[in-house]
Amino acid sequence: MSTDGGKVDLKAFVGEADHTLLVAGGVPAWDSAVHAAVERAAPLLVLTTPQFGVQGYVYLCLPQRTRGCCGEMGGLNKVERKWIGMRRKLFEMVEAPVNAKAPYCRECTTDPFVKKLVDERLKGDACMGCGMGDKGTYDAIIVARAAAKEIIPKFFTRQIAGEEESGRLFKIEEVLSEVTGIVNGALCEAMAAEVHCMEVREMLYLPGSHYKKIQTNFDKAEDKRAFVLDRWQRISASILHGQRYYNDSATNFFERLFDEAQSALNHTLFGPKPSATSKRKAGLKLYRARRLESQADIDKISKSAEQELGAPPKRLAAQNRMNARGIPLFYAAEGQATCIAEVRPSIGDTVAVGLFETTRDIKFFDFRKFKHFRQEVKLSYWVEDYQERQICRALLFEISELIAQPVREGETGYITTQAMVEFIRHKLEDDFGGVIFKSVQDEVGVNYVIFSDKEDLAMLHDVNYEPTFPVMLCRKPTFFEINAVSYSSKKL
């Protein structure tokens, strides 16, 4: 089938060839990465397709070869899979003309997906909104058609004449601006004119109509905090009482939660910084405490302080807030008082405290930061799980409190936080070396958990292997006798 100019029925072509369609754009660097990733799984057929814009490629992968070894798009990383899926969805919905009718540049939209369409273009017509075009433009008409067919009906409904008005009403130009992130008046008018001419859902896009937002369950909730906490409890219950080790719903939840977490930004004097990340240089001083039972314990620590106050060996690693039994982690605190409070001593107990320092730079996932005001990348209407991501964003404000909640010894309430920290450690593409969270025992205290140095599978098979941690004891331990314990309370 020829693809030079004109229009191509993609669905018919894919059906005829019995192939899986992956669409990528015109930036050679990005296309090369996708090409290389897919080529590992199957041979490719690359076609130039002018109807997709200035330049584009269609990747056709034999499904029996790709799906059999690693899934439909298994050769790609998470970001590439997500982007390809969104782009494929858009191009299956519309027929893209060769020449743009209403070109826009990336500076004229705030929506991350609509920006991404521009990022693929090496050049284009001058932007209708600001006149710029040297960095690439895309056609707002294509975006408007796709929005009218698939996006607007999910989030907006037409106000019926005589129906009681509730909430803000939008003109079609305002609706298109909301879902595309394009605010320029001329561009919005051009998109509105195109939508009015489309032969799709005629009653929805009658000229002169006004629209109102369709509220999600989250929008309708009177107590949004209670709503998101209920979602956390549901996920916890599914892990605790349902599927603990192969829980797809929990995995999907964590993927959305941490995808939103990593897109959140905090304001600083040096500009916005990723909320999730706190980097610490080598030499970070941290305190670690141990409650002692006898003089023999004191003698043992005095002789082998680093071994006795460091992370426990595998066979002695008890389950804790962030780790399952048998998987040791290094727990510590920023302050001496905090680390003593964390071991929950009683009056008369003896506590040994060691001062450690890190031996290399470590990047931490910092749960505390989401309680502060943050700047978010706007949540795109084009994502398929919009409501779930709404909930995840709201949950991030509560996450620091949730993971710091105390659990009595012997209970299984730590299983959710254990699963979550394993997800951070093993599933996130960022190479996090630990987590930071607030202390529940000391209201101004900060706790650190440091992961062991990376090991390969062969090491884990060795029964004599013990994980190592990037920390070292930097002075002799100090011993304390507890002579007072304070508590605070509030009336229910």
C-alpha cells in the first residue's frame, strides 16, 4: 500500500497487514531510541507518512514475535509506552492534513500532551498565537477534532435549555481551551469553528451551546481527605487480606501514585525542583540507637560497636515499617533525641547511640515534601485514568502522615508501606538509595532509611552473603539511661 501523500485508512491498513501499529514522531533522536528498542524484539518496516505532518514514521511489528517474548510494547520503557499509546490514540481518531490550518507552538499551550505533539516537530508554520515557528508548531485543528470526539464528552455536558444551572457554564471556546491548554483567542476560535463543522455528536456541539463540567466521584466528595484515605485503606486491605505478592491493583496504584509524585515540583530560590527527590552528599551525619537489656549488651557494643549498632544481618532482620522480615535496611535519624525516641524506651532503660556518616552521595525519595505547597505539571485531560490520578495527587498531601503512623508490634499494618518502599527501590527508574520521612515519635524529627548496596542475583544465592550499606561509624557509641518519658494527647 502506498503512503505518499493523500490520506491513508490506518485501521484498514493495520487490519490488512495483521500487524501491531506503533506511531512515533519526527524527532530523529527520539525515533532512534524507539527504533532501537523495538528492533530488539522484531524487524521493522518504516514508512514515511506526510499526512502525519512534516515527517513521521509508522513502526509495524509482527505481533507473534513481539508479544511472544515481552508483550505488545515490551521493548520500550514506561515513558515511551505511555507516549506511544497516547499518540496512537490521537492519530486513530483523526485524519491529519499535510498543511496546518491553525498552527500553535509549545509556548501557547499548558497541557503536557499537547506540548509533546509540538516537541516532535523540527519545523512548521508560524504559530497563529504568537507568530513563532522556528522551534516547531502543530495543528490545533487536529487536536480540536480529537478532543471533540473523545475528550470533551468524558468531562463536559451541554446545558439543556430550561435545565437548572449549577456551577460554572463554559462556551465551546472555553471548553477547548480547558482541555487543550491553549489560551490564545484566535486559536480557540479556529478550533471552535472546526468543532461546529464536524459531523459528530451533533447535539453536543450546536452553535451557541453552553457546557458544564461532569463531576467525578472525587469532585462530588464532601470530605476529599476522607475520600483519598478510603482509597489508601482499600489498597492496604487488598494487599493484607487479598493478593499480597501478585497484586495488579496495588501495582497499578503505586505506578500512578509515584508517576504523579515524580512530576510534582516544589518552589525554591533557585526555581522549581522535583518534590520527590532529596540529594545528600557523602558525609551526611545520622544517629542510630539500640535499646539494651543487660551489661552483656553494653560490653558487646563497646567491643564491636559498628557491627552491633549497624544494620542487622539477614537472619536477625525483623519486619519493620519499611522492610519485610529477612531484608535488612539501615534505619537512622537526623537527631540524637529522635533516634532515642524511635526505639521507644521505658524509664530506666539503657540506650546505646552511634553516630554514622554516609560514604557516598545518595538520592532519597522524600515523603515529607508533599505536605508543602508544590507546583504540579498540569494533569492532562488526555490521560486515560484521569480520576485515579486526581486521587493520587490528593493522596500525596497525606502520604507523609500515613507512612509514619505507629503500628503495635506483631501486627501486619506495615505491609503496605513495605510494598511501597520495595516499589520505590526496585521499580522506579530513578536510582533511589533510600527514603526520608517524618518521625512519629518526635514531632520535629526526621528519619532516614538507607537501602543496601546493589547486589546481583548470584550474591543473594550465597548463604554466607550479607548486604552492605554505604555508612560507617565515625565515633565511639554513647550510652544513655532513660529517666523520663513524655506523652501528649488530644480529646476525641
